[in-house]
Amino acid sequence: MQLGCVVIGTALLMRIRPLVGGAEFAQLMTIAGVVGFVTIVAWGLQTREHRSALEMARSVIEAREAQVSLEETVEQRTIELEEAQRVLQRMWWLGQQIALELNPQRVLERFLEAVSDIAGADAGAVGLIGEDGKIHVVVGTGMLADYQGMAIPIADSAMGRVIRSGAAWTVSDVRDHRDKVSPDAYEHLRDKMRGVAIVPISRRGERIGAVNLVTRESRQFTTTDLERIEAMADLLSVSLENAELVETLRKAEWRFRTLFRAAPDAVFTVLQSGRIHEANDAVREITGHEPRVNVGREIVELIAEPDRAPFQSALDATLSGRPSRVEVAFTRDDSGVTSRRIVAVAMSRLPEADPPALLLIARDVTKEREMRTRLMEADRLAAVGELVAGVAHEVNNPLSTISAFSQMMLRDETLAPSHRDSLDVIKSETMRASQVVKDLLAFARRSEPHRELVDMNDVVARTLRLRGYQMTANGITLETALCSELPHVVGDARQLQQVCLNLVINAVQAMTPMGGGTLRLMTYGDSGRVVIDVRDTGPGIPDAAKARIFEPFFTTKDEGEGTGLGLSVSYGIMAAHGGTIEAVETSSKGTTMRISLPRCESL
């Protein structure tokens, strides 16, 4: 516009040139030139300023665009960082959970929960290859929960294909790839699932299974999603291995504890100090205490005083590295009643134990020793029986001679009455001695047990004839009250006589230290049974021994006076005959033993 004014002004000056003088025209031209110059300079300056303004506006617009782009980038990066942080937190949480969790099933459940959240899946399942070569769905959530526990063949399934290839497989809509999945699974889930991602699970280079994630809407799992799933699958494989190792260790410990507790022999672990560290249930049988009561005690406290020194020597030898075996007596406490158990102990040092410890395996051999002693006693009694039978036979010959000569002399009618009375006494005493010998021979004779009708009054009479001299010599008065109409019993007469003889012997031995007493035997019938009571006036049975009088080899008599087998054998005989034997009364005034047998009129 300014240039246009300059041009127009110049054109007007040229039009008026003929009308003015030369000097005036020159002045006007000078003025016009100056004005034009000024105008041109101003125009140039204005143009530059306008250009600068345009450039500045353009720069502002570009800056604003760059700021918007930067803000969008920052926002996008922020979202990505937040998502990455969420994923890392979720993975950290998963790592913490499965590190603390020792159950493989719960490890899989925690993993599937976390991986479904990270990948944004609506459902998931984990399949592991079983020993049968099939894929077993061990855990499932959402729409795949029904598949938990199912076995899927590897050859006809998408999971099997992924496991074989080792490459992840994902589709945005499974309907477009129905030929890639199991027909049964597709028919069951075609209206429920769209997006699918299957990632293999490997352990030390070996593929052990796969994780399957699905969505209800069409969705393409990204490479990032798959990488995250693979990273978590690697974490799962490590955790599964740890959980399986812990489970294996737990089962091994359970087996050890079960074997330890159920071992038929007593098992101790003993520290170097001699204190019991562990004890199994069988310890109760040889100590009378629960295992927990024995823990912490010194092992030598359980040993009878005379055997502690050799037992300690064996412990010291074992601690030095030499396995030892020793047979000692353990003291057993049964509710205040103390007894001894003969125990064979094998000791060995536990290898690599810290602190040093010993393993002691103790076997109760009390019954074996008792059986051995019983066999020895039986052999001895058999030998004594044979000896007694031989002696009785030798005694019976002179008795027969004495009896014969006394009878011959009694035939002499010239004998004086006093001589005849003496010979009658000789004859009767000879007959009595002969009867005792016959009873002794019958008792000592070996024979097979047999059943017959037995008159218990006759059994009692024969028994008393055998012990008559002993009772008289020890100042014992005999009283009998035998039922005249006592029913018969069925059994072995010799065995039943042995029972009666054992009771009579015990009664006589109980009263002898007191200078004698009264022995009363009574037979009677009671409610279809034949009963025999043997009562003495001895000191009675001690309270601590009442519960054990029928135990083999248990005796309250001094050494050499009894074997502890009498009542035990009698108990077995009565049980075999369907009868009973019991101490019905005992006090400081005496004891009454009772045997009872079922009556029988005929075989």
C-alpha cells in the first residue's frame, strides 16, 4: 500500500512537470525521492517484522504441537510404566506367594490367578504331562474350571501341539481356527471364548506342560503379553520343582517317622551327653513310660543298677566309632509296680550327625529268656520225674517184700497179741507207703493228655497223700470238707492233680515260716460247676503282687524255693479245661485260692 502511494505520487509529479519550473520540480523530485526512500525502508522493515511475527507464530504452533505430542508420549509412557509396575508387583507377589507356599496345587492356583490378571484373561487352565503321557488339567478358573481333573491327549489338542513344538500360540478369535483346537473343547466353549493364548511350561529344558488363557471377546494377545506369561511360567517351573522337592522331603520324613514310630523294637537316639533325644512308641513296652517322658532323660537312668557300668562302657565304645551290642536289664515302672525287662541293645554312631549322636535299637528278649528258662526247667523237671519214678520203683520193691513178710507172719496163730498188733501196724503203714509210691509214679509218668470223667474228690485225696508227710513235719493241720455227691468233670486227671498239688505246695510254703498253720480243702457244686477252695492261714499275698501271680516266673519266694511257674502252668491247664483259677480272698490272716470247672455227668 505504501509502495502504491509512492508510485502514484511519482506519476502525479511527472504529470505536473510541464506546469512548474525546473527548480521547483527538482525540489519536488528530491522530496518525493526522500519520501519514497523512507517509504521503501519502512516497508522493508514492516515486511521483516511481519515475517518475524509469522515465524514466531509458526514456532509457537510447532512448540505447542511438540508439547502436546510430548504430553501424549509422557502419558503413554506413564501408562506403560504403571502397567509394567503393576506387572512387576504382580510377579513379585506371585514370587512371594509361591516361595512361601509348599503345596504344589496351591502354587498352581496362585500362578494361574496372577497370570490371568497380568494378561487380562477371563479364564485359564494349566495342564501338566502325566505318567500316562496325557495332559492332565491340574487347575482351571472361569469357564475352564470344568476341565480341572480332565486328561487331554497330546496328539489332538492345541496344548499338546504347543508342548511338542515349544512355541507359544495365540489367536484373536478361535472361531477362525477351529481346526487347531480339540473338537470337544470347541463345541463346549465356542459361544463363550474368543481370544486364546497357550504358552509352554518348561523345566531344565524339558517341556512339562502348558498354560492356556482365554478371553470372552476377540482379542489378540501381544508379544509383550506372551513374554510376560513365559517369564511367569519360568517362575512357576522353579517353584513347582521346589514344592515337589519339599513334598518329596515331607513324604520321606513322614515315612521315616512312621517307620520310626511303628518299629517293633524300641529305638532311641542318644546325644553325646547320654541324654535321650528321640524315642519311638515301642519304648513304652520296656520302660513303662510314654516316649515323650523318656526324652531328655539320661539313658543310663533306665538301666538296672548292676548293668549300668557295662552299658556305659558300650556307649563310650560306640561314641569312639566301634558299634557295640550289650544285653542289660531295663527297669520298668507299671503304675508303681517295678519290674525288670531283659533287653538286647545294638548301638551305632549316626554318620555326619551334628551334634554327635548314637542310634540304639533295643529288643525285649524277656519272653525269649523266660522261654529258654522254662525249657530248661521243663527238661530238669522231666529228669527229676524220671529220677523219682526210678527211686519210687526201687522203694516199691522192698515195700512189697516187707508187706509180704508181715502178712506171712500174721498167719502164725501162736503170735502174741502185742506182736500181732505191731505186725498190723507194719502192714498198714507198708500199704500206705506203697499207695504213696503208686500215686507218685502215676504223677511222674509221661502220658499224652486225654479226656475222661474225673472225680475231683479222688484227685484231692491223692494229692494230699503225696504231701501228707511234709504237712505233718511242718506243723500244718489238715482240714477237709469234701462233698459226698460232687459231680464229675471232664479232663485230664494228671493235669488236674498238678493244679491241686501246686496250690497245696504254695499253701504249705506260705505257712511253714510261721511255724505251721491250718490248711483247709473244700469241694462243692455251684451253679453247674465243681468248685475247690484251698485256704491257708499264711501271711497273704502282697498288694503289689496280686496282679502278677499268674505271670510266668513271677514269685515272691526266696531263691531256691520256687520257679514262678506253678500258678502260670495251673492257669494254662484250667483255661484248657474251660475252668478258672483265682485268688478270691487274701489278707494277713490267710489266702483262699479257688478253682472252678464245668460239671459233666457223662462223656
